[in-house]
Amino acid sequence: MLSENEVQKLKELAKENRRNIVKMVHNAASGHIGGSLSSADILTVLFHKCIKTAPKWHEDENYETRDRFVLSKGHTSPAYYSVLAQTGYFDKAELMTFRKFGSRLQGHPMPCCPGVEVATGSLGQGLSIACGIAISLKLDKNTANVFVLLGDGELQEGNIWEGFMNGAQHKLDNLIAIIDRNNLQIDGCTENIKAINPLDEKIKAFNWDVIEIDGHDINQIYEAIEKAKKNPKPTAIIANTIKGKGVSFMENNAGWHGKATNQEEFEKAMSELM
């Protein structure tokens, strides 16, 4: 368990990430804000406490043994970029180039950005990509772990379930999938569009271990990831979250899946995140 000081520091870092998300999307007048805000706590804990990073990227002496991360729900790149900047992959000032022509920080992550392993954005592919990386690490006798962050609407893609089958078939105990379970996708509630419940039982049926948590509880996130790293089989963490978390008028509102704030909305959002 993390100490109270550690938890408080991570909460402040997560709040900074939420402010950055709102600023980036507002500045670009485009981007996916709701799912970025819901995943902010998960990514903050993961990158600051659980994942072995290599901020100097290819020059880092720990580059080959770094843990790998795949943002399968690539449209929530603002949260990813903010955490990468926070952990030293590039200067925070670059965040304001998000979605600008020529920027390394495009709407969906690309490997030209330090810290980004693979290009993602076509939903459903990230888990299979992560399986491939995990298999290659095992073949190289590399003890690094592979983390993949999935959206819950994304689980409606058939390729995801092929990935679950593949992970179990190859006994990928170095693979950890984290599901941002905010219950909303672009068209509304996941259960109204194509139901994925009972999600835990479905994933267990594919011979994965499943841990279900509050995706905004810092200690629960940390403990689940640390437990998953020790599991003898692939693990899925179902992180129950709130879409738009931290901004009152965005919370649990599917309309904020992928639009930018106007000036009044921006100022209100920023005041709530101070």
C-alpha cells in the first residue's frame, strides 16, 4: 500500500494531467476529452509507480529492459502525452502543439513521439499488438512486462477476444490489460449499444485472471497492478471509472466523448480542476 504522502502526490499529479488534457483539447479545438479524463488516475499511477520507464528513450541504459505500454484506445492520447511529459520524455511546453501540423503529438499516438511504442487508433487492435510484444519478450528471455489500456466500448471489437485467447494460449504472464470501464462510448451507454456484461465472467472464461477496482482510487490502482505483475497468468484489471472525471458538466456525459470546450466551458472546467 502507498503512504498517505505518496497518494496525495499522485492525486496532485493526476489533477495536473486533467488540467493538461483540458488545455490541450481546448487549444487544438479538437480531441477526445471524456475518456482521457476517465483514464488520468490509471495512467498517473502506472507511469509514476508501476512501470519501468526509459525517459531518455533510445539513449537510456535501461531501454531494452523497459516495460512496454500500448494505448489501445489511441484517441485518448491527451492523457498519455501529459503523463509522458510529466515523467520526462519531452518538455511539457510541447503539449500545446497537440494536433497541430508537424507536431509529434498527433490525435492518435505515433512512434515519432518519445515513449510511444506503436501507432494506435483503430480500435480493437491494441491487445493483439501487446500479445505479440509479450511473446517476443519471452522469446528473448526479457523480463519486461507489457501493459495495454483498453476502452470498454472497444471490447465490442472481435479482435479483442482473439487477443484474450492468444494471451491465454501462450501463457503470457507478462501481459496486463487495464480496461477503462467508464460505461460510455461515442453513441451512448455500452450496454445499450452492444452489451459487454458480465465482463468479469467473460474474461475469466478465456482463462485470464481478473481484478476489479475503483479506477479513481489511487491505492486500488497501485495494488491491482502490483498484484497483476506477480500473477502466473495474463491479468485483466477492470477499472470502474467516470467518463469526464473531474469536470462536473462532463461527468457521465457521452456528449463529451470527442469535442472541445468553448471559452466559457474551458474556464469553468479549469476552475474545477484547480
